[in-house]
Amino acid sequence: MLVCPECAHEWSPTAPSATETARVYKDANGNVLADGDTVTVIKDLKLRGGSGVVKQGTKVKNIRLVDEDHDIDCKIEGFGPMKLKSEYVKKQA
């Protein structure tokens, strides 16, 4: 155990710190998402800067999770590269 000389706080040098713990990404139903998963859009999503809409039920394959506001990087057929929020998708079984 290590001890802080100023406040006497004790900690283990082998224990993971709060900054080292991995973020858990969950879909709209609470299922844990992982890189490479296939998800389905659960709500029509309007595209900014264009007149297109990603329709409900659109399947998105091979997602990549990133630590940003929009936490899913993906390519949607017919739209190209896009970022989505995990709260608007559900994981395929």
C-alpha cells in the first residue's frame, strides 16, 4: 500500500485508477456494444447539412466505438461515413 504524506490516503499501486477503466457502451435496450457489432437504427435520423434521412430499421454493419459525443463510427450504405449515438441503435442478435 502507498500512503499520501499530506492526507494519509492509502491506495494500492496495482489497482486500476478511475482514468484507466474502460467505458462501457450500451444500446437503447441496455445491451453492451463492441467493435465490429451489427446494429439497427431505431429512429429516423435527419442528416445535418443535407436533405437525407437515415430511416428506422437501417442495418449498420461493423461499427467502431469511439470516446466522443457521437460514440459510434460507421459507414452506412448509400450515405457513407457517419457518426451515430448509441442511444439511437439496437444490437442485432
